[in-house]
Amino acid sequence: MNELIFLGTAGDSVVRAKQLRSSAGIVLKLNGFQFLLDPGEGTLVKMREYGLDIMKTSIILVSHHHLGHSNDLNAVIDAITLGGIDTNGYLISTNQVINGFLIGDEENKVLLTNYKRSLIKYMVVEPGQKVGVEDVEIKATRTKHSVEGVGFVFKTPKLNIGYSSDTEFNESIAKQYSDCDVLILNVVNPGPIRKKGNLNTKDAIDFIKVARPRLTIITHFGVEMIKQNPITEARKIEQETKTEVMAAKDGLRIRLDDYSRKVYQEKLDNF
């Protein structure tokens, strides 16, 4: 079964600090593979809580180095390699996550050297670059955020899933997801509240009008969005875009096969 599981839906430091929502990332089960997207704080805890086996994780994808997206990367690799005894897992991410980066003269590392060596393979990707995992094609997408980052599109013969990661809206960014059946949008703020490098509700409406997915799930909520209620904002987006939109919550599971092209067309034919 192809499935999305939201381990966490937190989108800013206030939400994470107060643990209003978890920032543990997203699990994508697709064509027999278990992908783990953006393992922020608490990933291992939430995997256990929701009955998921971390050892079945084949590919880890990290969109950028902010803590809410990468904090538990080394812990996840430690788990799937039994503390580095085994060689296991693949990592797809940016150069900053995999090889480190400088702030002034200070070197910063996200991925520790011993865990880097424990992976079967790690791949630095640039926007537009594609990676194949049997019949799943993963394409890195462009973002406009405060640090180097990418989003991802997962393409299969029957189903395409997009993950925007953290980004601002512009038409060319949204067009990257125009063939997605399901789109995951990180929408930090409600209404007109704007934060550089992130989407708000208005941006999400504009984004969906360009991309036109069958289903959009909004997630990665800041404290103002939590106060406003993400479900209310999702309804506003749905009304404006005339498409199906839902607000994620920690532990939400979505059966992706219901949104495959074949199943979706059968529903339309039988309507």
C-alpha cells in the first residue's frame, strides 16, 4: 500500500519549543520503498509511537539543514546501521547537509563523518537533478528559502507526489509540481502574515492554482497558524482553488492509491 504518514507538522521554533506539534518529518511508503523526509527532532520517538519500523527505511531525504528538517539525521542513520556496524541506507540532500558549510570562519556539520561512512551511498542533488530508485524517479526541485535547499517530486507510473519543502511562492517554482497528483505544501503562516522564505495561506492558493494537484496537504505550521487553526485555513484554500485540500496533523495517514490516476478516473466515471 502506498501511504503518507506525517510524523510531525511543526513549522517554527516556537511550536517546536512548546511541543505544540512535533517536527519529526514525513514517511512516504511508495512502490515497496520506505522514504523518510526531513527527519527533525523526535523522529525515532514518533516512528515507534505510530507503529513504524525505522529499519525498513531505504532512503532518507533532507531538503535543507535547518533543525526542524535535519536534527535527527544522524540518529536515524545510527538506527538503520545498528550504530554503524552495518552499511545501510541512502541519503539524498544538499551539499550543505552532506558536506557541511561555513558561517564566517566556522565550519558547521550536519552529517557526522562516521555516519556518512555508514551509508551505502549519499547523493548531493541540485534543482532539476533526477535520481532513480527502481521504478520511482526522484527529482529535486528549486526552492527560494533563507538557506540552500531543494524540494522533491516522486514519480511512478501511476502516481506522482510533490513536496515543496520551505519556499516562497513564484509561478516558476509552482510549475515544477504541475504533474503531481498529491502535493505537500509547507505553509507556515495564515492569511496575510508573511515570513521571508516561506508560504502563507494566500501563497498556497496561488501555488495550487498553478500546480493543480488532485490533493494538497498543508503542513509545517508556525505558531500563528496554530492559533488560527490550520483546518480553517485549509477550508479557505479549498474554497478558493476548487480542489481538495486538507490540513495535516501529527500522525495523519493518507492512502495514496486513492489519488492514483487510474483510481481517480474510475471515481469520475462512476460519479
